[in-house]
Amino acid sequence: MTTTPNSPADVDPTASADPTRRRVMKTAGVAGTVAVIGGSVAATSACSSDEDAEPTKDSSLPASDVPVGSGTVIEDTYVITQPKEGEFFAFSSVCTHQGCQVTRITEEAIICPCHSSNFSVTTGEVISGPAEEPLPKYEVSESGGTLTVKGQ
């Protein structure tokens, strides 16, 4: 029997230019795993790996930068609140639940965006969890319209 180039006899039965169902499924599985791992890393990037680390430096800002009935986060380190005119409080901006940065301050609460823990704007105590520990509190002073938060 004579064969001609590219006849079925010349083709390796295990090699194929067309993807098999198994190859497609395997590739899709690997791609899905990479996507899940990538998403997990992105979702936890706002979380700190060292929840017990306390800020050691002092920070300052104009008192006018802290709105009455709210607050502001400075240097991704501190959250300063001003519940009433001229009444300032300072806390760590790192949530005690899983180390995420708190980002939202209302009249009643400092709110963590990761799992919605709420903390008091005057004491840092947990209003609602899942956090169980209060935000660490720091000394804040005002002089000449400038607020200074004292690090540890």
C-alpha cells in the first residue's frame, strides 16, 4: 500500500490541531483558577498583614480639614473625627477585624468597607461587628488651628 503525504496513515493519532474537549476544559480550569486567585489577592489588598503594628510618627493637619459631624483619614494611618465643633478624636484607621482601612465616617460611625464593622466616632468602640475590638485611640491636640496626632 502506498501512502501520500498527509494521508491518515501519516498523522499521529495523539496529535491534533483541533483542541479536544479535554484540552479545552483543562485550559478553562487553569484560567478559572488564576482568575479566582487574582481576585482574592485584589480583594484583600486593602487589608494589612500586621494588624498589631501601631503608628509611631506624629501627624498634623489643619483643623479645618476635618468636617464637623464627620471626620477624615490621614496618611492611611489615623482617622480623626469631629462630632461637634471643636471636639476632636483620633483613632487608628486600620480595622481591628481583618486589618482593612476604614474609609467612611458619618455622624455616628467610622465604617470599615470590607465587612461593615462600625466604630464610635467618640470612643472607637465597636458599634456593630464583625470586629470585636475597638479602634486604638490616639492623643490629638489643637494649637493655632493645627491638629497634631501623637503616635506611639
